[in-house]
Amino acid sequence: MQGRYEQFSFIVSVINRQIQKIERDEMIKFGHKGAFAQYLMIMRHHPDGITASQLSELCDKDKAAVSRVLAEMTEKGLVLRKTENDTAYRAKLVLTEEGHRIAEIVSQRGMQAVDAVGNELSNEERKNFYSTLDYIASKLQLISKEGIPQE
């Protein structure tokens, strides 16, 4: 018999892998890596720019990995670095027009996927699901930060 932890972690893992596959499949259409999708989605919500450090925190990725991906995205014309006082230190990163265009399309495709899998749920079921998922995510973030409570 599978325990709650195993069931929960397996289901979350499957969902995460499938989201990554969908992102990869969509980004390949533009000749880009699937890893770019998450960064594009977050950056599109920061039109005035976001620092690499902030992006690292929001994506829950280490700064070196974020830096490598941002270098690639800049080279491919998806991201620009807005320097202040002629320095790249703490520079804000913004999406280029092409970055915005791709982010918008990938976001729309993601929404189509979410709509397709949830089209049989009522609005109330969907509201409860997201509320519960948000609660679980917040509690897991707290536990990962503070440790598992002792019984």
C-alpha cells in the first residue's frame, strides 16, 4: 500500500515533468530551450525589469544557473540588461519585443493546456483545488525553511 507521502510526491513529480515537457515542446517551436519558459513567464510580469537575484529567488534556482540561462537568452535576443550608471551590477533585466512575443504565446498555450485538463471541473472545484494547492505549497516552503516539526 502506498503511503500519503509517496502518493503526493509521485503525483507532484508527474505534474512537474509534464509541465516541463509542455514548456519544452512549445519553446522548441521557436528554436529555444524549454528551460527558458519559466524565466520568460516570470519576467513578463515585471515589465520594468527584474534583477538576476530576484529571478533566482522566484524561480527557486541557484544564481549560477540563472546567470547561465540569462546569458543564453540575452545572446538569443530575448532579454536585455538595463544598466544603471554604466554598470551591469544589479542591472535590471527586461524582455525584448521577441521575448515578450514568445512569452505571450507560451503563456497562452499553457493556459490552453490547463483549460483542457480542468474543463470537467466546476468553478467551485477549481477554486478549492487551487486554494488547497496554495496552502500545501506555503506549508512546504515553511517546512523546507524551518525544518520538519518534531512530534
